[in-house]
Amino acid sequence: MEKIKITLVGGGTGLSVLARGLRKYPVDISAIISVADDGGSTGIIRDQIDMPAPGDIRNVMTALSDVETKLENLFAYRFKKEALGGHALGNLMLAAMYDMTGDFAVAVKELSKLLNVKGTVIPSTNISPKLAARMEDNSIIVGESYIPEVKQKIEEVYLIPNDTVATPEAIEAIEKSDVIVFGPGSLYTSIIPNLIPEGMKQTICKAPGIKVFVSNIMTQIGETVGYSAADHLDAINTHMGQNVIDFIILNEEDIKGRISDYYDRNDMTIVESDRARLKEMGATVVTDHRLVEIDDDGAVRHDNKVLAEIIYDIALREISTLQYKK
């Protein structure tokens, strides 16, 4: 029997956490990662070599790697010497492989082999695009790292150049997926940038796979302040041109008294579910009282084991539907 094919779409730390949880299941994992990041070590390498952003790619490759822990730690090691620019070794290795091959998707594939990555890590585009946002006052902000700093409501995001094309590997992964998972991660700067390269929107809309959105637990400074889960979903649907999500995984537990006051000080609130609107958009709510993990400092994150379990359960429940649709 063929393994269930699950494709993760996003970027940032959230996706690598989910990938680490899912790798324990008998599934075939692909991860489509945004390459529009322009901050930190990633931004410096991008500017110097004119290559797609390596940082989020590196994180997911590390999460899916079967190598010994020491080698995994080495890949994630960040140099502290100023002369080396504070670069993570993994970023430098990706840059070197790109310089050798001249093709970023090939570079990721070759380095994945060396690290014995369990799954396929795919850049969403094969060039180095810039992310731009049109804000509520119609101003245009260019640069993934600058968009949240404006702290205005975001109306839409797009890539520059606007004819940026999705990688063939990303298109193929979506077409062959049994389950497509969007997030968790920053809505406008990690998830949606993967949906807007040329060819991706049409492929996602036509894809027979079950589409699952993992809602963030807390709203995010400069991106989703005041957003409910339905507002997150509406932003995705607006960029896609139609309702695309079948299931939404979200927290409905009252965690307010257990979390750090950092969130309150920064106007970050618990993402409310708004079930009535979600139902109108065709999304079935899935939740679990174990979904949220809160550390001793009151920081909030998804429990990667529980999140992976939920996604795997959705896949098993829907497998007959998937086979019928295909």
C-alpha cells in the first residue's frame, strides 16, 4: 500500500515544528517553503549571492533529517564571529551548493540527500523574489521583514517580479498530495507567499487532496492583530479567489490566565474561532484540548505531537474520500 502523501506549505519555525512531529508517522512528506525572507543571515546571503532565501529551507531540512544529532546540530550551528556574518552553517552549505549547481531546487535536493532528509523539501520558487504588501492606506511596503514593522492592516501581498513562477516540483507535489497542510506560520509573510507564484493558485484550487489550515494560536504583531480564525481563512481565500480549505485546526481552550503578559503588552490576543463564519466558508473545525503547549515563561506554541496526530487522523478518516476523488 502506498504511503499517504502529505504536503506542508509555509515557512518559519511553525512548519519545521510540524514536520518534526509528522516524520514519526508512515507518511510521505513534502514541504513547500517560502523563499522571500530577507532578514538576518538569510537576507545577507540573498543580497550577496542573489539566491532564494535559505533560512526556512534549512530549518525544515533539519527537522526532517535522519542524521545523527551532532551533525544535525552542526547544520543548525550559527557562527558568532563577526567576520563570518553570524551565518548558520546550513545557510552557507545551501549557498555553496547553489553556487555549484546554479539551480536552487537542485541545491536543496542534493543537500537533502547528504543529510538523509525523510521527505522532500521544495522551494516555492527558483528565483529570489521580493515580497510586497498593499496596506490599508494603499501604501506599498516592499520587503518581507519590513511589512510587519508598519503595523497597519494588510490588504494583499504579492511577489516582485509579479511573473514569478512556482517550481515544477512544488506544482507536482500539490497535484499528487492526499492532504495539503497550510501553516502554522505567519499568515502574510510565510504562508500566502507560497500560494501566489504563477501556477500555484490554479493547481491548489484544482488539486483533489484534502486541504487543511492550521490556525495560529495567537495573533501576530504587524500582521494579524484583531484577526479571528475566520479572518485568517478569509485572507487565504481572497488571495486564492475562492474558498479552498476543507478543515481548520484551531485552539478553542481558554488559556488566557496561563500565558505571558508579553502578548497583552503587544496587543496579541488569542485567535477566536468564529465557527459560524468558518462554516459559511466550508471549513470543518477540528480541535483538541491538548493542542496548545505553554512553557514555564508563558510562551505559547502548538504541541507538535498532538498537531501531527490530528493531521494524520484527518488523513485516515478521509482516505476513502481521497481515493474516490482521485
